Amino acid sequence: MADAETEAKKDDGEGEKKFGQYPLIRMTDLPNETKPEIVEMISATVERNSMDLQNACKLIKEHMDKTYGSSWNVIIGEAFGFEVSYLKRHLLYMFTLGTLGVLVWKCG
């Protein structure tokens, strides 16, 4: 009986881990050379700061400004639409942690 309980707990944990663990890229025109690094950084930052999304936005913006030049903007949230002006090849819209949308773009 203890084995069945352990198995059930293990299954619950695995199911929880599988949901939303991969980023879903909805729209991007980032260069293929930088896209995987940026997506990984955003996913890790949002996961570490999932209880404080304002801090996650700040950390992502600071990293993007430092690494790829200034004027980056970040929005993290659920159920939002957008229409932004951005520099060509400087936009990423993705979902992570299930339904959490992340929009990152650079202004000119």
C-alpha cells in the first residue's frame, strides 16, 4: 500500500512538472543565433520569480539592455493583447509556465 501512495505522489509531481515547462513562442523575428539564449533566459527568470512578476520584468529588461543595447521593454501577464512599434528583428512574444504571456521588444 505504501508503494501505491508513493507511486501516486510521484505521478502527481511529474504531471505538475510537465505542464507548462516548455516555452511556446507565438511570434518572433529575433535572429536565430540569439533566440534560444533569450528564450532560455526569459523562461528561467520568470520561473524563479513567478510570485513577483514585476521583479521578473525588471531583471529581464536589465539583462536585455546590458546584453543587446538599451531601449528594451518587457510585459508579463495573462490575457493581454498588444500593438507595439519595434525595431525589426527585436520582438519576442511567448508563453511560459502555462498561460503566462511574455512580450519583449526593443524601441528605436
